[in-house]
Amino acid sequence: MLTDWVLIRRLARELDERLRGARVEDAGLLADGRIGLLFRLRGARPLLAIELFGSPPLITLETGELGISPEPGFVRALARSLQGMALASVSARRNDRLLRFSFAARSRFGVGDELDLYVELVPRFGNLVLVKNERVVAARKEFAPSENGRRRVVAGEPYALPPLPARVRTISPTEPATDDAALDSPLYAYRRDGTLVQTYVAPLEGFDDATKTREASLLALFTELRMQEIVRMGERRNDQRRRTLLKRLDERERKLRDEVATLKEKRAHAERRDALRAEGEEIFATLHELCESEREAKKERAGKLFSEYKKLGKSLPHVAVRARALAAALVAVDALRWEAERAADEDLGDVETAVDELLPQRKAQAPRSPVKRRKRALLELRTPHGSRIVIGRSPLENAELTFHLARPDDLWFHARGIPGAHVILARENRVEAPEDDVLTAASLAAFYSKARAANSVPVDYTLRKHVRKQRAAPPGLVWYTHADTIVAQPKSLDSFG
């Protein structure tokens, strides 16, 4: 997209104008793996970030610092060689996607030193090569003729420029690169739904459905494209995190249901223990009819039957306790699955923390670091009657609202018997809430629940002091008493203006 050679020429000109004369302060890896050159220029510290292996490869001019992570040998060689040198020029080779950064320095005795950094912006095959006196000092990727039949890049060997493409491909049917005025004029940028999809030095066909603007800086467009990629990467990572959460919960549910089935068999067996007692009593009732040689064996059999009868009788309370625990765990799994599906990206950490508390932890697994979150505004509504209604957006926020924000006599709402958000209705004057506000809070609790698509949802509400956290359960799972129920139509916060 943005690596057409005509645009590379435009980029070289803009970098030359922005960075000529800047001195290299350092070189290193950025936190995301890109290679960075930190310059100092007229009190500023511009950072040139080079992403060789993106699609497309990108060069951006940013502000920031270099990372402190371990760096490959090439990056260390780049820093040692370029520190203190001034950027003399940036140029591009015609008909190629190749940038040349030329650096120069002079010692106290007037002895000059020159180095060239070649940036080969070829998708999937990009490279950085540091060259002195036309010989390779270091390269991001070295390769011998056995690895690449067309050229070799090896430290100490002469540097051979990449071969030009057999056929120069341009986007425009004309050849705007022959006209330097075209390179100086504003670029044509095309966006769909606010997303940059193409740019060029001349108008392009096939973008009638896109918004066209004229832009002065290609570097600014590169930065915009980079930010779009960061957003996409974040979305992909969050989608993967969400899938991982759901997979963990599905596996936990499967194990719980397997244990429920096993427990059901144990209960059925225990409930048949009366037959064991009857059989043992029958043996003792008929012992006098047996001969002496058979009597001892039958006594032993009867003893085992009575022992099994007592053992099964003792197991029934434990089975009942475990059955209740399994039922509660299945409810928690269902609630957390809904939380994982509804959570905004910024709330996924809360759900991961809650899932960690629900699932057994492997001994070798390190505890998850506490979720670092920015302080943000609550999801709330102020009613015309002066009530404040607040809605939880994650398991941790549900717990925070219920047990830290709400006062004992505030009203607490939750969709009945299904996963849903905690909703708090508070009155500053502590008088009884108007019926309209109670219905509004119930409608919000219905909407921010698993039943949001239903026409009507039963919603329980009670005073906050009658709500307590479930023992040994993830955040947001509670017991409550003294509840009334109201049937409400689900309504979103936006519907109340």
C-alpha cells in the first residue's frame, strides 16, 4: 500500500527535511520489537522507528524512549557505530523501495568518518544494512549466496544494492515521479469509515466509496497507519483473550458436569442402602437354619453388608454438600461466561481475575498481576427525581459498587436467576425512591443482563444491607434476601437520554 517506490522517494525527501543535521543519541529496540534511532535536534529528541516486517513495512517519526530489553548484536553494533554522528542526508533510489541514510562525523583532528544505513523496505524480506566504505559493517539479516542466489549480505563483504524489479509497477497510469512538482504537492489520501486505506501523489481510481482528502505529510499518514495497526493488534489480542476465557470456562463446566453425574450415581447407590440392611437382617434371621460350617461365612457376609450400609449413610450428607457446591460453581461459570462475552476490552482483565479465582490454580502457575486500570467515570444515570442509578460493567466493578460505593439503605437490583450487572439506586436525601425511578433501575438491570433481548424480565431488588458476598466465590457473585420482584422491559442507558 504505502511502500510504492514513488512514495518512498517522497518519504526520503520529508525525512531529509525533518532530520538533516540531527545527531544520533542512541539506537535500540522499542518495546514492540521495532528498531529505533533516537536523535537530538535543536533541543528536541525525535525517534525514528523502523518496522521492517510489517505489512506494509513502515517508517515513522515519533516521540518516546528506547527499550531496555536485550538487543540482538546488529542493534548493539548500530548504536556503537552511529552514536554522536550527524545525519547528512536521506535519499531514495529511483524505481526501488530503498532508503539511504548517510551519516558523517569529524574528529578533533578534522578526520572525517562516514557511514550509510540502507533500509530495504521490501514486504516480508526487509533488511537494515550498515555500510562503511561500501563494505557491510553489520546487517539485520545476513545471508550467503547459498541462501540467496541473487546477492549476499555478509559483514566485511562489499555491499551489493538489491536488484531492481524487472518491471516497475506504479499505481497511477501516468508517471508522476518524473515530475518533482508532483512530489511536492499535497498527497491524495482515501479513508473508509475513518480508516486510511490508500494514499498517493496523484488521484486514484476505484475509491469512489471512500472519503478523499489532501494531506501535506506522508510521515503523518504513516503514523496514522501505524496507530490503526496498533488498534487492530489490540483487537486481535483481546479477541484471543476472550476466546481463551470462554475455553477455560467451557472446560471447567465439562468437569463440573462430569462430577455432577458421578455424584448422582453415588447418591442413587447410597439411597439403595436399605436393601443392604434388609439383606443383612435376613441373613441373621435364618442363621439357625444353617449348618455350623456355613454359619461363619454368612455372618461375615452380613457384617460387610451392615458396614457398607453405615458407610453409605454417612456419605449422604457429604454428597448433598458437594452437590450444592457444584450447583453454585455451575452458576458461577454461567455468570462469568456472560461477563466474558459482554465485557469491553478494558474490562477483560477484571474477568480474567474473576475466572482465576473460580478455577483451580496449577502449582507452577504464577499468580496474575493485579489489574491496572485507569480511573474512569461510572456508568450512571441521574433521574429527574434526584436519584442516582449506577451500573456495574465487570465482576470487579459489580463488587466495588455493591460493597464499597452503595450505602446499606440504597436499593440493589439484579435480573432474577440469570447473569447480570449489579445496579444501585441511591437517594441523596435518603427518602424512599419514587416508583418511576425503581422501574427505571429495574429496566436497566434487565437490559444489562443475559436476558436483554427479552420483552420483559423479572428483576429482584432489595436493600443493599441484605446482599452478601458468596463465600469462596469470584467477585460479583452474591446471596440476597428480603427481595421484591418487578417485571421490567429492558432499556439501555442511552434510551433515557
